[in-house]
Amino acid sequence: MFGSLFGKKKPGAEAAPTPSLSPAVESSILNVVGARSIPPMPGAAQKAFQLSTDPKAEARDFIEVIESDEGLSARVLKIANSVYFDRGKKSTTIEESVLVIGINELRCLLNANTLSEIFPSKSPVRAMLWGHDIGTALAAKYLAQRLLPSIAELIFLGGLMHDVGKLLLLQRNPDEYAKILAAVEREGIEFIVAEARSFPFDHTEVGQLIGQRWNFSTELVSMIREHHQPWESFPRGATVLPAAIIKGADLIAHALGLGHSRTLGKLRSMAEEALPTVWTNLGIQVAESSSVLSAIKRSFETEFDLYAGGGGH
């Protein structure tokens, strides 16, 4: 099933296949998180993924999926009647809601709301991590609309899932991940640096394993696995790779403190210092940088509640 969902190529989404994890790394991950810790993707998320990656999906397809899930139906109705989508008339049916929200926005909303509960944890860190995921996704969508508009919704999904490995590590090792967060707060280092002190792998490799188990496309796996690669590893040219957009969006979200607690001030400062490199590598003029940051921050402030789902629980 998933091969048909995630194997399709879209214009501008060409990416070299990410090398498979070595047996040693995969074994190390499963030894830490548990051999059965990566369950099949939840049914609602499967359907959302299918629609978000199917360019031929029509309004009736969205209506059918939403109406089949009572909780999702209630959520979509609430979103359609929110201030953000206010059209002066209350939506009372899923059909009306789909028309109000629009298919492209629904692709993003369905993914965010159906994926918000994957790898749940009682740790308060879970809400912060998901908040940053949403911030990165919104930043990625904004950048993609400028750089790769034909796959903006797919890149939004890449931003949403870029740190999925952190969610699993937190769920399976909450005490150890609390120590990792403490090191990030104390030293202002990246999560992957702190993770390397505790595990023989990092969250990008865990995310790659999840993506491969769930049969994600080459493009989506590369966005998850490669967003911490050095800029030099991305080819220069007229077309920016999706993984490079995710790297930039991640740094922008950190620099703006999107989803952060106040204790991550040092990480935020480190990301702020990296922004000139982001603009250079994404081909954004420095003169535009302030307006780009303002637009992304405004998007997060006005749209966060639409995407948050139940991810804090």
C-alpha cells in the first residue's frame, strides 16, 4: 500500500536516495528503543498521508476520509469555523468545511492533526518538541512557496516530521532524554551533539528508521535524515533540495524560538548566529531577511492552534 502512497515523484522533488542505515546502527537503535517500539502508522495518518501525496485527490476524497473519523470530523468543523477561516457564515457540514479550508491547506492540516499523537509521552518536553515541529513545518512551507512551490505541502510534511526520531526517543527513554535536553539548555549545543553523548546514534537516524519502516518516499526520508548535514553537502544550483529547505527552516524556527521554552535561550542564540548562512544557501537576499522572519513568526502565531492537535499530551 505505502509504495503507491509515497513512491511518486513530483517536479522539483528530485533527491538522491538516502543510504540505508547500517545493520549495526539499526540494531543499536532497536536495542535502545525496543524491537517493537515502531508500530504501524495509525490508520487515520495513513489516509492523511495518502491524500497529501496524491496530486489527483479531489474534495470528495477528503470529505470521505474526514467523515469516516468522528474525532477528525469535529476537529475539521472547528477549524473551518475558527477566526482564521472566518467567511461570515458558519460551516455545519464536512463538505462546507472542506470548501472553506481548501484542498492545499487541508493536506497540511490533516497531516498535522493525525500525526500529533504519534509516539505520545506524559513528559512536558513532548509539547515543546511538537511545537517546534509545527514551527519548522510552517517555516518550511513559507520557504517552499518561494523556492519549490509545486511541492510546498510535501515540504510542510517534511518539516512536521523532521524530528520524529526525538519523539520516539523521548517516549522510550524519557529520563535519558531529559538529560539531553538539560545539556542543550545548559550549553547551547544542538540536540544531535547531546544525543551522541548518550547513544551511538542521533534522532536523524532514528527518524530514518521510522521513515523506512513506514515506507516514506525518498524525498521525505532525506528531509528527516539530512537536515543536520553541513551546507557543503547540498549541491549548489538553481534548484534547492527539500532537505536544505528543512535545514534552513529548522534553524529559523530555533532562532525565532518557535515552540521553545525560555530555557533554550543559548540554542536560540546559536541559531540566530547561523541565519546569514541560511540566507546565502537558500538564495534569499539579506535585505529580505527581516520580512521573511516576520512573516514566519506571524504565521506561527496565527496558525499554531490549527495544527497543534493533541500533540502536547
